[in-house]
Amino acid sequence: MTSDEPSTAEPVHPPPKHWEADVVLRDGRTAHIRPIRGEDADLLVEFYARVSAESKYYRFFTPMPMLSDRDVQRFTHVDHVDRVAFVLTVAKKLIAVGRYDVVEAGEAEVAFLVEDEHQGRGIAQLLLEHLAQAGRERGVERFVAEVLPDNQRMIQIFRDAGYRVAGGYSDGVMMLEFPIDTTDTAMGVMSDREHRAESASIEAFFNAKSVAVIGASRRQDTIGAALVRNLVLGDYTGRVYVVNQSATAVSGMPAYANVGDIPDQVDVAIVAVPADAVQDVVLDCAAKGVHGLVVISSGFAETGEEGRQRQRRLVGLARSYGLRLIGPNCLGVINTDPDVQLNASLSPNIPPRGRAGFFCQSGALGTAILEKVGNRGLGLSTFVSAGNRADVSGNDLLQYWEEDDSTEVVLLYLESIGNPRKFSRIARRVSKRKPIIAVRSGRTTQGVPMGHAVRHIAAPPQAVDAMFRQAGVIQVDTLDEMFDVAQLVAHQPLPNGNRVAVVGNSDALGLLAADAAASVGLVVAKSVALGAEATAEDFEDALDDAIDDPGVDSVVAVYIPPLNVTGEEVANVLAAVGEQSDKPLVSTFLGAEGVPELLRVPDVAGATAGRGSVPSYPAVEAAVRALARVVEYAVWLRAPDGETADKLEVDAAAGKRLVNEILMRSPEGRDLEFVELRDLLAAYGVDLWETRPVRNQKEAIAAGRALGWDVVLKGTADHLRHRPDLAHVWRNVDSAAEMRDAWNSLGELITDPAQAGFVVQRNAPPGVPIRIGSLEDPLFGPVVSFGLSGPLTELLQDKSYRIPPLEERDAGAMVREIKSAPVLFGYRGAEPVDAEAVERLIRLIAQLKNDLPQVRQLDLSLVLAGTEGVSVLTATGRVAPVADPRSDWFVRRLTTMASDTYPD
């Protein structure tokens, strides 16, 4: 490739901070991407010296064995607007350069050079993603590239990027051209690459063939000794090495003074040294070629500001040298696969083999969780306690578990969410293949542990709950409820509906089951009371009848044995029916919790209990509650993926143009004026009714006459708009006399009428007042809300929330899940509103917010939903510049703490 016109001017536009990021490469290792700097001259020269002659020829179309001083100057000095260049670094070495140079308005030539040793790691694709995003932010619409015909690898990189590439030949050179807009195809390609890279980084931990314990001690009561003991006694199939500077042997194994002294490859290092020594360990492990670190050591962000700074340095250092990190302050990782048997944790007991993958953040809770898993007979495939979650997070584990054949259920105990939008995107994809069950601590207060550094969430807690529902995540309130649901989805099929049959030998428990079912939205379609003396044959006949009944979707079996009866025969019946049934069967069997031995079906894969095993609950209410959660998930899973708001006819370009013009005139941002708001909404197909501000009676009469009368006079000041008595509104004004009467009457009713903000507006058709709001959250991005308009909605917090982009089913659910929804659908004989028009309006506002992050707030505070359409009567909005226009939506990057600084 060619390009690069000479330019020696220092950059006049410093690059945005968000152009710098840590990234995961195809092989799961990390690197750092950033804009090139003038002081990179020496790094560039050293990098170029390591590049092969062939790669140089492909880049410059001519033999170019070394760079001249002039070359170095023009390559390292760019303006970050028309000439943009990114470098990729690992271990303080530059391993790749990518750049674009604008050749004409909206068009730039792009070029790459990757060190030969690092080719094939997906680096050029990463550089292309980041250059394309930088170009979009700088007004570039398309890239062009000149490539030699035999440089097939580079040609394929462009074609595989998801862009619409056109090509031709000129003077023996292939000329490629493609627009860089964010198409669904390009986003899909990026998401797939992100998934493979992050999954590979986690697989290296779980399937490590060698582990070094750094900080192993001869004292049996130390953390290091416990780690060695748990690895060895857990029958780990790989090799274990111990590192101790002051010993020659630990636990009967030779000890090495440094990880670099170990003669063989080390895949994962478990670190249990004092916090201030961990950074030295990182450098030693990087030099050794270790893939990842599990940092058990405490003394980081959980201890305060000094520890927080230490944690930032640790993560920045590890990533800059290509290492991923679990922890710090964590319990460790476990893989129960018999071919691995890895217990790299502080838990002395490895849980039984099972179908669930478990991620938690609390090291303190980890041991208790593992014990509870064992007691329930649930079993795990893999387990991670991430501690402070400084690097590896639940998002990474979701990427791995999505295609892990050993994991059929995902369990998450979340104390914070570093990147909720990414979590939502990944979870929605994973939930379509495997159920995700999550407990989120701090759900009401939105508090996070001290060791977790996350940005403030502006959205209310209900918006976070909505994100989980939207992604298909089964959110529960307690760990016990998590295991209740997990043992059901791990062993029984999903129900087809909410109709339940209750079969039991206790009338009292049968009634409890029926009451519990009704309280959680289940319908008791059949209730069979067998009596206290019921035999195993009676249970078998009743269960078979219930399962064969087409009006039943699931069965709850209740068995309390008479005196001096073991219940083994009934257990055999339950196990046999559960194994053969295509409908879920849950039980309250002898008050047992989990999957009792008597109700287990052998598993060919070696798990504790196989498919068809019947879960038992100590209380029938718990069984019914778990079943209801699973019914909700099954409904979500079977709902068709509807048309998204992207298919709506909108003029996004006009909206963007309008917002940019406003921000050019008001760089700090401001509230939108009526005409601006009207035009912005019009670009998205929303008609905002004309409102005429009036200061006196004369202006009010003139406005009514201009609007053709049949108008409304109302006060719009903040202290008036949501008055429950509507004393600030005078309707059906149709003449000058009526307007004078309205003006005088409102002047007497309203305190300080001069500040009332009176307006005149055409009288709208009758309808139910609704409100659609939106805001820009620093973590979620856009958030959209819906509810009835008025003070009661605010008082009772009766709103629904979603995270754009919305599917049709999302908008429909928003309208129907508020408590006051019956008012919209014919309550007490009223005409139902045009729900389709309401849903369409929600989707249009969601699309607007999804497209325009500069619209910080948009509130349609009064919309009348009638029987035929909607009338948008009142709206407010605000625009403001954004430092980072959601760049992490369009490029791969790891989450960092807001004040992180990166090592050189």
C-alpha cells in the first residue's frame, strides 16, 4: 500500500482519550492500541527493523529496507483529523501500525503494517475497526486501499470485515473501496471476533496444562500451601510448579526461586504474594510467556484509594504485556472436567461434576456457594470467583460458556456490572441457547463493594431489571432461589405454558401449591388429591394422566410419607416419570432440598445427576416459584424476534444534521426550543403539536384565532404541569369571549400567573394521557421509559424501561407490564387505545435516542393515546456534546476504570 504525504507539523488536534484502549487478540492474549506519538520514533525504527522484506514490499510496493529520518518524522507526526495513525504495543514494543490519510472530502486511504511474528493474530482487523471508528468521528465516509494482487491476506482482511468492498485494477495494483458505515454485517463480524477472542482467553485458564503457584509456602496454614494442596489433592491432570524464593522444596515438590527458572512452559500462574510484590510477578510471568494470572492476593481496591491505584497499575501492566488477569482478591478457578480436574482455588473441596457454570465476584461468598452446590447435588462444570473483577468479568465467562458443551446452565452472582450494555448484548445471545440465572446484590440501592470501580448509574434500578428481562436473563432475589431455578432447568425440560397440575397425598400442601401458583401467575389446570394412604401405583397413574393431559404444561408432585414408610417406591416412580416426560416435573419429596439420590437419573457424561432427575424443594411454594421463573424464560425464548426499530422509516441524517448545527451554535449544549424539537421529532416521523406561548390576554386571543379556535389554554411551568387537579388547564375555548373568561379564571386559580408559562394549543381528540421519556446513561447508553402521564405514575414509580434498540416485542411488553396497563385496554368499559400506535411511538423515540447520543434527554411528557393514533402535545429535550460517542459500541475494547492511565 502507498500513501503518506509529507507533513511535519505538530498535531493541532489532540486525539480523544477514548481512542486509547486495551484489546484482546484472536489467541486470547491482550495488547494496547493508541494513537501514534511523536516520541514513538525509536519504537517505530526498532519495529521496522524486525519486519521482513516481503511485508515491507507489500506495504510500500518497493524495496524499502529502512526508514529515513524524514519517513520517521512524517509517520509519527499526524494531526489526528485528516491524518490518523494507531499503533499496537505489547511489552513496550510496537508490533503493528495502521493509518489513514484523507485524500478528498469524506474519503481516506488506509494502510497497515504488522510485524511478521504477530501476523495471524487478528491485529489488522482490530486496527481497521479502530481506524474506521476514528474516521466516522472525523467525518470520513469511505476507505480506499491499494493492494498488490498477491497480497491475498490483506485483500481477505478487507473482504471479511463486513463492509461492502468494491475493487478494480490499475497499473497492476488492486484498488479497493468500501463505505465504513456501521452495517449490521460489519457489527456482526466484530461481535463474532470479540466472542472468539474473549472465549479463547478464558479457555486458557480452564484448560491449563501447567500451573505455577507463586508464593507457595512450607507452612501448612498459609494461602500458598492451601493452593498447592488443593491442586494436588484435587487430582489435577496437568503439571504443578511451586515458586518460593527461600525454599528448595514445598509439599514434596521442588521449589523455584522465580517462575523464569521453571524449565517447562507455564500456562497459568496463581499468585499469592503480598500486594506490593505482585507487579514484579507480572513482569516475571510475562517474560516466561505465561498466558494468564489468578491473583489471590488482597490489598488492592478493596482497601481504599491507595489500593485502587495499585490495582490500576496492576491491570495496566498485565494487559500491556499480553496477560489476562482474574482477581485480585479472589477465591480462584475450578474446572471439574475429569480430563483436567483443576482446583486452582482456596476451596478445599472441588464441587461435583455438573451442567452449570458459576461466576461470582465475592471471594468470601465463594466457599459458601461451593458448599451449597455440593449439598444440593447440583454440580458444576466450571467456577470462577473474580474478586475485585479488575480484568476478567462475567462478560468474558459468558463468551466462553456460550459454546462450551459441558455447560448447559449459567449462574451469575453479580455485585457490579462494569459494562452493562455489553453484558446485555452478550446475555441476549447466550440466553437463546442456554438459561442464565442471576442474583444481583445491591439491586435496590445500586451500591457496589469497595473493590469494584464502576461509573455512576443514572438510570433507576427498574431500568437495570428491565435490561435483564430484555436479555432473557432469569433474575432472582437470593442464592437459594438461584439454586431452586438452576436445579429445575439443569434436569427438566422447559414448559410450553403456564398451566400446572398438582398431584399429591396431602390436601393441605395441595392447597398451598394452588395458592402459590396463582400468586405467581400460574394456572392450576388440574389438582389431584390422592390421600395419605396413596401407593406408588396411585402416584404413577395420576402423574401419567397429568403429563398426558394436553391442558397441562408442567406437574408439581407433593409427597409426605405416612409413618414408618421410606417413600422409596414413590421415589422410583417419580424418577421414572421424570426421565420419560417431555414436561417439567418438580416435587416436594420428604421435604428434601436439591436432587435427592432417590430421584436422580444416572448421567452418561459423568455429572452428579442426569437429565430427567427430579428436583425437590423443602417447601412447595419454592417449587412453584422456581417453576414460574422458568415459565417466564420459556415464554421469552419462544417469542419470535420481531422487527427492530431500524426498519422504521426515519431520516436519521436530518436528525444528526440538526443536532450538530445546534451544538455548533451552542458548544456547551442547551435545552431545545420548540421549533428545534419539532423538527428533530419530525425527522423520526413524530408530529409534535404546535404550541403558542402567550404573555397576556390579547396574545391568547390572537393565538386562538390563528389556530382556528377549539383550543386549550394551559400553564406549562414545572410547578403546574403535573398538578393532579388539572387546575392549570382550560379546555374547549372557541371564541374571544371564552378566551377572556378562561384567562381571568386561570389567573384567579393559579398563584403567580405571570410565571405560569401560559400556552395555547389546539384541542386534541380524547385519549389516555401517557408519557414516554428517555435519557443517556453513562453506563447503559440510551434508556427509554413508558408510563401514564401524571403525578400518580411518579408517586408509585409505575414505569417500564428498555434499552434501545428495541424489537417490536420489547415495545409491546413496555406498554403491557405497567400496573396501570388496563386503563389502556378498555378498563371499565372504555374504548381500548390504539396500542400499535403507542408501541410505534415508543420505538421511534428509542431509535432517535439510539442514533443520537448528543440528545441527552428527551421527554414526551403529555401524549394522548386515542382509539385511532396518538397526539404528542408536550415535549422537552436537551442536547449536549459527548466526549466519547459510544465508541465501544463499534470497536472491540476492554473496560477500564475511568481514571486509568496506561503504561508507555
